[in-house]
Amino acid sequence: MNFSQQLKKYRELKGYSQEVLAEKIYVTRQTISKWENDKTYPDIHNLVALSILFEISLDELVKGDMMTMKNIVAKEKMDRDTKGMLLFVCLELIIGVPSIIIFGIKGYIPFVVLWVFSMYFAIKIEIAKKKYNVKTFKEIIAFSEGDSNLEELQRKRKNKSYFKEQILIVFTFTLIFGILALIVAFVTDLFLKL
């Protein structure tokens, strides 16, 4: 049972309308309606107020939503780390490669610094993937979208050669990065000659 159903159940057990409950915890009736229809989720202060008003523990009030909330938090962290990694990889191309061409050996300093940041985010992603047993690109997407096919994808992964797929992914990423680096180097070289 999720929070919206729990809220409605305890509200009705107390005999409160949405308006009465809203007045008791100092929110609007529309807020109560949104909570009961799974459109929004209350903050911790409102959850505590509801548990006190209904004379139940927070566990009872949010029973069933704890795993959902943990998955949402994990997904948001993984999305943020992925965006961070991609940002620094792009900065490596945009800033790092031209700095190597322009400044020679000293140009490696910004490239390496940006590479370290991108690796920091990549390691955080790998830790999350290991924690949630998410390994392939399809599994990451399924996890991020809360897809119920995640377990099926994990079973398929165990049945096929995962190592070959990993090598192919790394090779493809390296190839794409290398091609983009060559393009950026070529464009930087053209601008230097002008």
C-alpha cells in the first residue's frame, strides 16, 4: 500500500474530509487532494504532522513507499552523476584537446584535471551500478525509468557473454571520443593557422 492510499484510509478512519484534514495540518485542500492522487508527496514536516494527527508511526504512514523513495533517490543520484561525467567528457574535448594543441605539454594539465573529474563521476556511477546490480546500458535505462523489466534484463545478462559486451562498449566509446578529439584538434589547428 502506498502513501496516497494510506493517507486516504486514515483520513476516512478519523472521519475527516479533505478540507478538515487540510485545516488541521495547515495546508490547502488541493494539497491533500494531490497527495491522495499521487501527484505530489508531502515533505517531512507534513508527514510528521500526519503521523501525530492519525496517532500512527511514520513507518505505518509511508509503508510500501520506502523502497520507492530509495529508488527515486538512487535514480536521481545516478542521473546527476551521469550528467556530471558527460559534462566533463565534453569539456575534455572542448577545452582539453585544444589546450594540448595550443600549449603543448603544458596543455595536458587542464585535460588531465577534466579527465580526473570525469573519472570521479564514472566511479560513482560504477559504485551505484554495483550496489543496485545494474550493469548494462539497457539496465541503467530501466533502473532510471523505474521499469519493471529490470529483473528480466538482469537474467538475460547472466545468460550471455557480458564480458564481450563490455569490451565492445568501451571500444565504441573510445573510438567515438577519439574521432571527436581528432575533429576538435583539426578545427583548433585551422583556427591557429588563420
